[in-house]
Amino acid sequence: MAREAGLDLVEVAPRARPPVCRIMDYGKFRYDRDRKARESKQKRVETKQIRLRPKTDDHDLQTKMNRAQGFLEKGHPVRFVMRMRGREHAVTDRWVEQLNDLVDDLDGHVVDPPSREGRAITATLEPVAVE
């Protein structure tokens, strides 16, 4: 039947009892399967994380902001985590304000504004959709 139709006889489920076969164009089947695999890889978006400390030096801070801007331009969401230690917890408002200023300088949409989570202050940005 497969030869008459000019197609291939493909074993779909070899472990089933009895084994399951289909009559189809195997080249087209492989192409569609590979195309779906490529598309699923392309759509995967990874959230990038930038770690900071309240006393991070200005130059290091600028380097991290440039890195975050690059992630946003590539379409990745960016999560900022500012870790606090010891007496730094006493002036949390100052660090929230500092992180707010940093986030405002970037070209991104603030999804999660700076807020305290345990020993850290976190904020999340997503890239601005370009239409």
C-alpha cells in the first residue's frame, strides 16, 4: 500500500504490542519534527540575574548596568538582587531607593518594583516590546 501511494511505511511505536506503523512521507515527517524542535528552542527566554551589594563601587555598578542593558536588548528579563549583611539592614530604605534609581536608568518595563525579600532587595525588569 505504501509503495502504491509513493510514501514510506514508518514504525511509529516499536515497543507497542503489536508494533504501530503509519504510511507517510518520512522526509516531511522529519522536517516537521526538527522544525518544531528548533522553534521550541528559540522561544525559551531565560531570566538573567544581576547580584549587587549596597556598597558596590560605582565603576562595578556601571559595568553591571551595561550588562543588564545588554540582556534587556536581547529580550531577556532581568532580576536585580541586592544582598544586605549586618548593619546594612538598618537602612533598608536607602538601598531600596538606590535600586530604584538604578532601575529607572535602564530601558525596561518594571514588573516587580524594588521590595525586600528576606536578606535581599529584589526588582525585576522586562524588555520593552518594540512594535
